[in-house]
Amino acid sequence: MGFLRQLLKLSLWTNIALCVISFPLLQQPTPPSITAPFLQTRTLRDVQATLRNGRARTSAGNYRASLQLATLEDDDGEGPFYDFSPSYLEQIDKYRGYRRRIFLRKLYNATASSQNKGFLGHIISPEMKEDFELRRGVYLSDWTDAFSNMKTVVPAILFLYFACLSPAVSFGTIATEITNGAMGIVEFLLSAGLSGVAYSILCGQPMAFIAPTGLTLAFISGLFRFCTLRGLPFFPVYSWVGLWTSFFFVVLGLKGSSQLIRFCTRFTDEIFNALLSMNFLYEAIASLKRNFETADPMNLTMPFVALAMALTTFWSTMQVAAFETSKFFNQKARTFVKDFGPVTIFVLMSLVNQQQWVKKFAVPTLVVPSTFQLAGNRNLFIDLHAVPMRVKLLCAFPAMLLSSLFFMDQNISVRVVNNPDNKLSKGAAYNLDMVALGIITGALSLVGLPWMCGATVQSLSHVRAMTETRFNEETGEPEIVKVTETRVTGFTVHALLAATVFLLPLLRFVPIPVVAGTFIFLGRKLMSGNSFLQRVRDSFVETSRLPKDHPIRYIGRTKTAIFTVTQIACLLGLWFFKQNSATAIFFPSMIGLLMVIRSYLLPKLFTEDELCDLGDPTPS
């Protein structure tokens, strides 16, 4: 019964989250009455003038009834009176008959249309069909475009391989600890590689990547603790939660639900991306902190060497990533350094750690098995019948929470890629992306591999790696010339990632501080362009030194501070909710709370003009 009560609580949170997401759609504006313009007039002459001016759009069939609905002045000219004569009532009956015929005609047309749709017409929404038709027209070019620009594709593949390898290895190391060895580096490499290959083939937006994320790992951690406390086998429950999530996500994609993401405004996006950035930084700091905790208090040389190695990796990667906008050498050389620099630094730092003068400090390296095998030497396929039918059905409730997390994470990541500032030309297909992710989630659940989801950092890195820029001397900033939109990079990068499981002995030479430094770089990179974090910094800047279009100049420091402090409070609330082991499994439902705050609380504190000045207009 305790298990049932917990899952009933889960369902309550889920219903709240789903209501929050869908409620704005129910707020449809009531169509104005046909007779409304006439009820605002006082004389028959006013009615006729209104009709002549075209402000009242009525059909000829209800013209006379509209005239009768007008208010007329009494004989004394002291106010309106309403005509309830038999002729007036007769006209009203005719008007009602006219509206009844219109209603029946619309009902007939809607019924006939639904009958002609067929079975697939009821399942697949027009939005999903549009996505499919859009991407079908450019699917072949998604593969062939890469071969016309190999000078950009090859270095992008090498850079993105390490950019995707680092999170997979790091999250795999963390998962080994929080799941007591049930999942590890091998599972994360295999899952990230195979799912990335499948996504590059099936998805609608090939510039977006899926990868392990800190929020998904937090949910897996909460689910593992829940199963441990309830005495349930983890992998069968994990598989059924994933299968239910796959079903929900495919249905959401087919029904065109991605349009709901428009109610997730910039207010939510900025908090969500700040949370992802905090998670990268937290994992890096936690890894470096463990070196100080496990070292001999009388000899802290190794922890400080590891810290120096991580900071060197971070600083060097930042420098080479920004080298393209420098004034040194020509554009071709700067682009070469930007493309190959991060990979070179990762390899060089690993080679430095193998030198005798550094090796004596015993800086920790990645711990991976010497041969390819799953954690605990378990079978590949999970026994789905290891739990009773009641548990199988109840797994649908945590699956709703996971679906809401995937919905937010996936669509926000893809929306960042589809930002007009990136100048992509082939169009977005959000619903097709959701269906692809749903299918992949189901396949991963059957074999007990970690779930993947939209990865904002890796996706943005992919877009920027495939972007050709030039320096604009007039504006003093780089401008985008061309973006090579292709599936080849995603397919090749993730194929190499999956093949890494056969190179496990080589991964033992990679120092953990180098991975931590890469995490710091990814977390810092995710902060770029986040106006929420920029407003936090600008709160301490003198007004005269702020940009001319800064919100402080338009709405003042007080209003800007209220908006920023609200975002900070939401960010801290989400962080502590995610970090608490007792509430981690319910974390996805709290993301929906951001939409509630934005939709109902902020409009009471700010006018629409003020929200526009803050860059967060209310969606229509």
C-alpha cells in the first residue's frame, strides 16, 4: 500500500504538470457576438451608419434581425427602450433558425471530414504531416551536403567526438556510484553512440544531438533509490518506465503537441539552461573536491596538481575556441585553430600526465573495464516479466514525469538550434524529433541502457562547428556566412562513440581532471547568451555604462531586479529539489511550475510592455 500511495502522489504531480502545460490552450477567446456592434448603438440611424462603414459584418440572412436588436430612443429622447413586440420576437425566431442551420452545416462538414481521414488521419496530426513532408524534401541533401564541404566536416567530427565523449564518460562514472554499479561507462558509451546514430537517421533536425544529461541522470538516480527502498528490481521497473515513456512521447509527437512549447517562454528557457550550466560546473567541482577528500591531509600535492590540470584544460580550451575572432594570422588559420584546438588540448593534457615528472603525483584516470562487458556481466535484454502486472501498470505514472522532462529538455534544446540567429535554412520538425526520440527511448529501455535526450551544449557545439563566419569590420563582430546542415557529422561522431567500447584500454590514460576541465568549459559555454545571467552581472554595473537597449534603462532597476530575483529563486528551488534524494524523482514536475509562475504570477507584477522590454513577451 505504501508503494501505491507513493505512485498516487506521482500521478497527482503529473496531472498538475499536464494541466499547467495544456491549460493555456483552453483559454480560447470567445468569438464576439454578431449583434454586438448593434447593441452598442442607440438609434436606427446609428445602426445604418455602422453597417455602411463596414464595422459590423453580418450576413443578409440576419440583417433584419440585427436591426431589431438595436436599441432605440424613446419618444422623449431620454434613453433607450427595447422593442419586445410580436414582430421583433418573430425576427428573433428567424435569426435563431439561421444560426441553427449554420451550426448543423458546420457539424456535418466536420463529421464528413473526420470520416474521410481514415485510421492514420485520426492518429497523425497535420503538424506531424507537415514536419514529415518538409524534411522529406531535403533528406537526401542532408547527407550529400557534407561532401561538398569536407574541410569543415572533418575537424568538426574530431572536435565533436571529444565533446560528446567527455559527458558520456563523466556521467558513466557518476552513474556507477549512484546505481551501485548497475550502469557504468560502457553502458553510457554504447547508449550514446547507438542512439545518436539512430537519431541522425530518424530525426527532423539533424543539427541537434541527443546525449546523457544531468537532469536525466538525476531522474535515474531517484528511480534507483525508489526501487531500493521498496525492494523492487531496478532494471524491470526501469524498462517499463522507459516503455511507457516511449509510448507517451510517440503519441505526443504524432498529435503535434510540440506547439505547446511556445508557452515555455524565455523566462523558462533561461532558468533551464542556467540549471544545465550549474549541473556541469557542479559535477566538475565535485570531481575535483573528491581528490582533496581522499588525499593524505599531510600531502595535498596530487589534489592541487589535478586542480591545475583541470583549470589549464578549461583556460586553454576557452582560448582556442575564441581564437577565430582574434586578429592573429588569416581567417583560414584562425578557423583551423578553433576547429582542432580543443581536440589537441585534450590529447596533449593526457600525454603530459604520462610523463614521469607528472606521473609520480598519481593523478587519477578513468576507471573502465579492460574488455567489453555490461555492468555486472548481465544479459543484454531485460526480463520484463520479473515484476507483477500491477507494477507494470503503475510504472506509467513515473513515465509521465519522465515524459514531461523529455518534452521540456528535447524541445528547448532543438528550439535553441532552430533559433533564427543561427541562420539554418532547411526548417524545423519538432514533432518528428519527438517521435524519433520516443522510438529510441523504447529500444534503450528493452536492453536497460541509459536514456538519452536533447543536449543543448553538444547541439550548439555542432551548429557552431559547422558554421562559417567572417569578421565584419563595421560592427566589430563575426557574422555567419554559411551553415552546413548535414546528418553525416552526427552519424559519424556517434558511430565513433559507439566504437569506443572496443578501445577501452586507451581510455585509462585520460586523466579525470582533464574531463573535469572540459565540463567547466561546457558549463561556461552554456552561459553565453543567457540574458538572465547577464542581468545578474549588470545589476552591479553603473547605468550610464549599460547598453542603450538594456531593460534597466527602460523599466528601471527595481523592476529588473524583481524579475531577475524571481528567476534566481526558481533556479535555486529547482536545484535543491533535484539534489534532494527524496524528491529527485519528482523533479520533472517542478519544471512545469516555471510555466505557472510565468503565466499567472509575473503578469500581476509586470505589464506586457515591461515584459517585452525584458525580452519575454507573453505568447499568443
